[in-house]
Amino acid sequence: MTLSTPDLCDEHGDDVRVLELSLRHYGAVHHFGGEVVTIKCFEDNSLVAEQVKQPGNGRVLVVDGGASPRRSLLGDNLAGAAVKNGWSGIIIYGYLRDVEEIAPMALGVLALGSVPRKTEKRNEGQLNVPLHFGGIRIAPGDFAYADETGVIFAEKALLS
């Protein structure tokens, strides 16, 4: 997908919400977008594991992990499942691991950073709830767009 978040902001003005947060690219795809599926969880990636094994249909999984640097919410096995199942990307307000293995994957992956420790599986978290981080509200069904410049969200698709 070729897109430019600056151009989309210029074209759509106030219909676009800009994530006020610097995230790092980890996957091989640095320009991605799609309809948003949300997860709110803290140091438990049970729902992430469940969702990436479902058909992604070009959607973007947005995970609010509370910015905890203690546990990783994504590793190479789950990123591989996301690729296999057709997810466009994963945006994590938190941390991931297996950086070297994720780097060549055909997936957009953004996170705050990396930490080697995995999560415990407690089956906790919430699926498809509104999230609030990076100075904006992100709702299930929104559309996310990401490139090297930043990440933006809109209530409707900005690209066909």
C-alpha cells in the first residue's frame, strides 16, 4: 500500500486524528492501513493471540497495552500468524519481542519498543472497545493509516 499520512492530513483536515506518540517500525511493511480492531490488555496478550489467528482481511489490530515495558505483547509466532491470516498491521501501545525475526515479515508492526520477557496468559483484556492513548480516541471500526511520518485515524476509509 502506498500512502502518505501528510497528504491524507492535508486532504482530509479535521476528519483525521493524529496519534501524538512516536512508535517504532518493526515489520518489513512501513506503509499500511485498514479497518481497526481494538484490544485493551495489560501484560497479557491472550486476546492478541486469539485475534491474529482469525482472518485479518487487511485490517489493523490496535493494542492498548498501557505502555508497560515489563512484558511483550507480540512475538515472532503471533506476528507470523498475523501475516498468514491477512492482517495489514499491528499497532501496539506497548512492547514486543523477537525483533530480528519480525523485521523481514510482510506486516506493518509499530510499538513503543522491545523487551524480551513474554506475557503470562491469564485470558484477561477487552476486545473491540474504545481506546484512549497518544492524545486521541481510537474506536473499533475506525481506519488506521501508518507510514514513516506517523499514524493517523479516521472514522471512514480515506483510501479506496
